[in-house]
Amino acid sequence: MRTSSILALCLAACSTPSSENRDASTGPDASTGRDAGRQTDSRIAAWSGVASPTTDGLYGIWGNGPDDIWAVGGGLSNGTVVHWDGSAWSNVASPTSGLFSAVWGSGHEDVWAVSFSPSLDGTIEHWDGSVWSNVASPTTQILEDLWGSGPDDVWAVGQNGAIVHWNGSAWSSVRSPTTNVLEGVWGSGPDDVWAVGYSDSGNATIVHWDGSAWTMLSSPAPHMLEGVWGTGPNDVWAVGGATLHWDGASWSNVASATSDLLVGVWGSAADDVWTVGFTLGAEGTIEHWDGSAWSTVADPSPNVGHGAWGSGPDDVWAVGIDGAIIHYK
């Protein structure tokens, strides 16, 4: 997801040697992919790289369980869909050439993905358990992320404040309180949905759905926001240029262990939350929340930094550019 970031990294990937060809004696510490002096926590040994069937960037990931996981992405002129069956990742055919930015589903036979390209803005695709197919979209705006509470309640958000909703039979546009880009969406239920993003000047944007309408909320930090996730209505994280937390009453700024841009966030519990992102040099960043503080975790691949998902505390995946896939177990 994150159009401007994705396009920038696609261009960088075309001109930057892959991680295998980088000189290990220069740049960040080779064992961590970060600055050598940065403190990491004990989870370093648990993350490892997994063979990927693609060298295209991967920007979104979601799963129905440990043996049924989807990751999406692509290059400047092609879309990429890969699937994990519990043993290996493999490529899956898609009917569009648009670069995918996000994926979400309610089950094995109900998975959605959104994509974009200069000629395919607002593209929405659906997996029915057998094939991916295009579904009529109500918008021409680039869609950045999607989330749902069930098969008949799915939201997608994107550029210029675009918000669209699936009711089980068709997608429709919903009145948005902002024209700012919306980069991430997540909810605890059909009457409690958050979307985050930023303005043209890079200031944070936060909007909320209460079951009747979307409204704008103020942010305690001016920085851009890229992703949102929570365990429930009183425990929600928003990440980007800042790390924010919602306690059910207000948003607050929480100290982060990194100044890098954080893009994806996922957790298994209130005291087990992961974020992924990247530096200006496109080096991957991983952080972990243990219920008290955020700490950086060594990234076994310098390219991971766009999406994270897991089926539980000992089964977490993250993806990034050059087809990078890593697994925590």
C-alpha cells in the first residue's frame, strides 16, 4: 500500500542492487539491517527469511489461517499475487496489470484486493476460492487499503479521501469528511471503523465511522499516518511518522524506538504488537510492543517494510520490496 512510497521504491528497486549483491562491509550493520548501535530485543532469532516466488515488491498481506495466506504487490506495470499453502509460496494468476496495494478477506472463498496503475485506478478484485476476478468499482481514485467485519461489510479507502463500501452485493461510494489521502483502515466491528492518512502538507488525518457517518478527529501529532490496527474499541494503534494510541477516549502520542517511517501494524494481543516500515534508504524496520514499550527488532531482510499479518503470537509474516518475505515463529 502507500502509493507514493510504493512508486518510489519501485523506481529505487530498478536502480539499486538487490540485497544479495550489496556490500556487507558498508552501510548499516549487516546483522541487523539497521544502525550498528541501535538496541534490539531478544526476538532477533525468531525472524527468518522465506523463499519467495517473485522479485516484485509485496505491499499487503492477509491470511485466513496459518495455511492460507495471501500477499499482493507488483511492479510499475504489473500486479503480483502470491499464496502460502502451509509449505511454500506460489504465484497466482490475476486478471489485472495494476499494482496491488492491499488484501483482506473474510474466509477462504472471500478475499478482496485493491490495485492501481495510471489506467486502472480504483481497481477492485475478488477471490471466490478458485479464481481472481474484477469487480465493478464505484471510484476512479487510487485505493490504498481495505478491511471488513464480514462478507457483507467491507471498507476500502484511498486518494482524495475516497471511501467505498461493500454491502454483500455491490460497492458504493460513501460520503467522506476529508479530501486528504487515506492510507490505512481497520475496525473492531461494523460500528467502529478507523481510517488514517495525511494531508498534502504531511499532517496526520484520522477519521472514524460510528455506524452512521464518518467524522474527522484531531491528532496529537502532526506527522503522516500510514497504518492502523487494534485489539478492540479501546486499544487501537496508528503508525507512520509517529506512533499513536487510542484508549477509547482520546489519541495520544507514544514514544517509538525508531524515527523511520512505519507502514504496517498487526498484533495478536494488547501486549504483542508488531510494526514494519523503512528508512529513507528503503532499509527495512521492525518494531515490537510488549505492553509497556516499543523496541526495534533485527530484520533478516533489508527489504521488508510494508505489510504484516499473523495467525497468532508465534506465526507472524512481513513483506516488502524485491519480493521479500520473512516469518516469525
